[in-house]
Amino acid sequence: MPDEQLMSGADTIFALSSGRPPAGVAVVRVSGAGARFALETLAGAVGEPRRMGLVTLRDPTTKEALDRALTVYFPGPASATGEDIAEFHLHGGRAVVADVLAALGRLDGLRLAEPGEFTRRAFANGVMDLAAVEGLADLIAAETSGQRRQALAQASGALGAAVAGWRERLVGIMALVEASIDFSDEGDVPTNLVASAQTDVAALQRDVAAALDGARRGERMRSGLVVVIAGPPNAGKSSLLNALARREVAIVSAVPGTTRDAIEVHLDLDGLPVTVIDTAGLREGADPVEKEGIRRARERMALADLVLWLEPADAPGEAAPEVLAPLWRVATKCDLAEPPPSDSDSKRDAVRHRVSARSGAGLDGLVVDLTAAAAELIGGEPPLVTRARQAQALDAALAALGEANRRADSHPELIAEDLRRAAAALGEVIGMVDVEDVLDAIFRQFCVGK
């Protein structure tokens, strides 16, 4: 729902919209009714809209030259925020940026932007829907090429366009049902309107359900496939984590119980995000602190997408615990032991990999296997649904559509109410209904200048 205060343009905001100086170029952005005034005051004139010009920026009080810079003016509503925007492309030194920001701050009606305020104005003015806003946040946070592709599709409005299409179809369906209620006694109104509407509802159900099928994959791409390294003490868990990370992130010791809490490493495997978690060794008779680490380890295993169960090649232990996720048995320290007889795993799942963190043996094969697993679980074309919030709203819409479709012999008024609930749920996905608490949480994620 648009924010009336933002749309009124009472405040003109400004901020550094590029990286922290020093840098080759720094971009300061101004948005609001006073953007043109700010540009005229510092640059002396406003050039042709959407065309950069080289000017000398001067302090409005002392007339001292601040920088030779490129400036550009974007009149609203055809701008990134839907308001008038001025941009100053400066030399990226700290003093230049600080003095230009200070000069803007002394102008009447201008203030420093809050985190996410530029994007929030874009949403309030209808330039971006809520799903696109979330995509922009993900694009800024993207660490792998897979995350970038998915976030860019969201930020470009892929989900918003799909939801808009579903809402348009739903409005047509609601019109049929409403007609059957309001004009049932008219001779020229068909008698099978509700039956026709329910056929359309079933088709819409299938399309929404198909989009929801990719929701789990979308969330995994955002946060990374979670791989938990588990096993008994001294099985080489921390050594394997360090080897996969190619740096020392976990303490390695021969003393059992060294690892007390989960340690995470984020990997980029062929553009796919994978979070590998080292956990405390599982054993009986641990001290209270270690017991807490073991409890957390079991908790992580329960939530993992994949578990690597480690045991030394020269001292295989008992069978791995039951977990919901796929579990791969990995024999470690294989440089210290000969491969076991082929029938030694007959009572347990076979060892999938034999590795040595010290020599590097088997690590390449393990990484290739992890990459393939990540590609299977989160690869492919970017899904429409990427966040739990979006999935929950679409689940609610799907449930309401299901209720409407099950009311074949019910009063049309009840079907119409189900359809209204479905429309409201779809509106939540793109922010067409009041979701103020959601908005606050989302925009707090942005940095100042976005």
C-alpha cells in the first residue's frame, strides 16, 4: 500500500549511493521535490534531463570550488524513485564526498536519507513492487553468480508480473461469480457462470501451485545449501572444513571435544552457494559445555540439506544416526590406513568418499560431488518464489482457491468470499495490501543510499 507521506514529497533526501571512499568515482544521489534546486545551487545550472554534464560544484555559502564533477537530472515520475532525482558523480576522495554532503545538508528542505529510503520511495510511488524490492536486496547481498541470476530476475519484476497476471485472471473469475449473485434473475445472464468460474479457478490453482514448487529451491539459493559435517570426536571434521575453505577457520587438535560450537564456511561451488558447518563431535560422557555443543550439532543435522558423516579410515565407528537429510559416509585420514575389504560395509551404508585433509587425497572428488548435489537441489532456471514470506502468501491464496473450488454446490456468496481472500493473499506478495510491519523489516536490510 503506497505511503502517503512519502508520496507527498515533503522531504528531499540525499546520500552517498556508491561504495565507501576512497574510490575512483563516488555517486551522491538526491531525490524529492528539491532535487532540481540542489543541482542548481551547487552546479549553477541544470542541463538537459538524462544527459550528463561536466560542471564545477561550489559551496553555496563560500562559493569555494568543491569538485569538477558530472551531474545529471532525472525528472519524475520517470526516475528510479518516481520523484525528481539529481546525481553528482564525484571524484571519490573522502574530503570531496564529505564536503559535497555537508553542502547539501545546509540547504533548506534537504536531509540525509535513512537506510533503504530511496527504494522505499520507489515502492511507494509504484516504480517497484514488494517482490522486486526483495529481489534488489538479494542482488546487493549476492555472493555467487547463481544468487545474482535469481536476484536479478526478482528485481526485474518476474514474480510481480506473474502475480499481476494471476490477479487479473482472478478478477475475471470474481466478476463471473458476482454476476451470478447480482443478476441471477436476468434472462440474458447464463445460468452456468459459477461452473465456468470454478473451471478457471482450477486452472489458476495449477499455475500458483507450479510456482510454489520452486520455493524451497529459491530459498536454498538465497541462503546457500546447508551441508553439516558430523561424526565422533577426532574424526577430522575441523580439518576437512579447513581443507574445503582453503584456510584455517577451525581449531584442529588431538584433544577430543575441541569444537564446542558450530563453525560456518560459505563456499561458491560453480556459482552455487553452499554453507558448510563444522559441529561438535558426538559422544557420551561429555562435560556440560560439550553436551551443549553436541545438542547444537544434532539440531544442525536435523535442519541440514546434506550431512557428511565422518569417521577415521583406520577406526570406523558405529553406524551413523538417523537424519532426515541425505547422509554421505566419508572416511577420513585415508593416508594413514589401507582401504578396507569390500565387504566391510555390508551392514552399513557404503563409504561414499575417502579423503585426507593432510595430503589432499579425495578432496577434489568430494567437491565435485558436492557441486553436483548443489546443482540438483538449487540449480537450473531461477524460480519465481524465493522467500518464505512470498511462499506463505501464495500458500494462503492457494488454500482460498481450493476452498472456492470445493464449494461446487454452495451459495455463490461463499465462493465470492473465498476468491476475495485469495486476491488479498496475492496482493500481499507484491505489497498491494497493508503490510507495514513487513515493509519496515525489509527496508531496514538496505544500506543508506539505496
